[in-house]
Amino acid sequence: EIFNSVWWPIKMGQPTQDWITGRGNSLMLNTDICLVFDIEDDIDGEIPCCTKTNSECLEQESRKRKCPMYSRMHSRFEAREAVQEMLGGSHPHN
């Protein structure tokens, strides 16, 4: 789900910040999103983003910015690669 669903933050900037998808019926922990997406600066600056910026991102402010994935040069890139491999490689599944 981390790759296939559209996620956006709830309770932005609060200690209990998490991510939801759809109509709020699925929840992803901030720490899980951080394994794949480079959102640290966004969270610290309280700049919302969606993991995909399409009509499925229901939070209007978050839809304006796509959450960046870690680049190959980032120290957390290997974590992203490990999550992707664990979920099925180049064609991730749930």
C-alpha cells in the first residue's frame, strides 16, 4: 500500500502525525512513510504533501505538492530500496 495508495498527512506538525488514504479508512504511521519518502523537511516546515498528486489525494493543500522519494545520493535510499524489494521489487504489491 505504501507505493500503490495515495497518502497525505493528518495532524500535521503534531507528535501524533500520521498519514491517511481514501476516505480516511486506512492509516500509515509517519515512520513508515519516512522509509520511502523524503518528508523530513516537509514535516519540520509543516508543508503538506501527497505521495501522489492526483484526484485521489483528497486533502486540497497536500495535493499541491508531491512528497519526494529519496534520491540515490540520500543516506536513506537503501531503506527505500529494501521496502520496495520486500513488497515485490519494481512492481510492488500490498
